[in-house]
Amino acid sequence: MAVGFDLGDTLLRHEGVTRSWSPGYREALRVAAVACGRTLGEPEADRAVSVLERYNTRLTPRCREVSEGVIFGEVAAALMFNPGESRTIADAFFGFYQRRVTAYPDALETLRQLNGLGVAVGVLTDVPYGMDRARVEADLAAAGLDGLVALLLTSVEVGERKPSQSGFLHLAAGLCVPIRELTYVGNEEKDIEGANAAGARSVLVDREKGKPAWGEWVRIESLDEMLGLVAAGLGSGMAPR
């Protein structure tokens, strides 16, 4: 069997950052302008905010993924900066939100023990604003989770975002298990919907004990409950609860 995880708000979190990054746009753009040696005019900031809002999937959901190079090329144009400055803008923008990355207390030991049990562990994550893989890997390292994940897949690499089935099918294939032997753990409706549609077992982590039912196969309140599920024979047909 194999266990896949969502990343943000499942295994790790960006402290002090709201689920939608929009409240921090203008400050993040100001930081980006300083990094480019520029000042940020209000009309340019307004145009750049409009670009970011268009690619904010909590405001404008999409299935097809778009790379950060495309997104921040448009941001640079909106700011009337040189196209070559788009990478500097992206570095500063993501750096603004990735300043404090921590793993949930139950994540580290759960991953360690799953690895110790010989369970293949993977991550399938939808990234914000087409974030490059290297930035996701940096988050894993900052949270102390690097080396505990056999396979990392991002929505940019898959080309589609959850709840598309594609990512789940790629994750199962990459972990060398049939999709029916993949258990996927996430904290949002799209995690459950996508896993179910692909034929994987879906597990909803509900730390706040207040999420609605989305058709999940199992609901847990802490990731360490996965260890009991694995020990009880999750991979061989344990009934949902």
C-alpha cells in the first residue's frame, strides 16, 4: 500500500498567512519592487493585484495549471517592469509568504513511522500561483520533512489541479501501487472528491472537528491516527467509519 498527503494545511503551514494570500498582495508587491530597485506606483499595483486575483484559485478556481513563469511575467508587465525582472519579483513575492514554515506536530513522527513500516509515502500538492518545485522542496526542508517523502508531485508537473483525477493516478503510478491501494490524506473537499473519483481511499484530516462530510472514506482528527489505520489493515479493505 501507499499513503499520499496533501501538503499545505495537512502536513505543514505558513505561519501568519491566511488561506487566501490576497490580503498581503500589496505588501508582497512592495517588497518585490524594492528587490528590483523600484518604487511601486498605485496604478501599477492595482494592475498587478488584478493579475494575482485572476490566478488566485480561491477567488477564481481553475483545473488547468499555469506556471509561475507565465504568471509573474504578467505581473512584471502589469508593474511595467522589465520582463527579465519577473524572476526577482517571484522570488520576493513567494519569500514574503514563506518566511515561517512549520510542520504540524503530528506530521513528522507520522511520516517517520510510516517509512519505518515500509509504507510508500508521497505528496500531491496544488501549488499557489504556479510555484516552482524548488520552492515546494524548500518548504519541506524548512519544515523538517525532507527525506521522508518518496515522491513529490505538484500541480505544475501534473498540469492539472485537484479535484482532477490526474494527479492521484500519477501519484499511485509513481509509488508503484494500483490506485485502489493508494490512501490519500487531505483537508479540503477537492482532496476528497479527487481521490474518490480516481479510485483511491480518501481520508479527511479535520483538526478543527468542524468540517462537513464530503464523502470521505475515513475521517481523522490527527495524522498519527494513520498509524492505527495502517496497523489495522487499511490497505486490505477495512470498512469506512
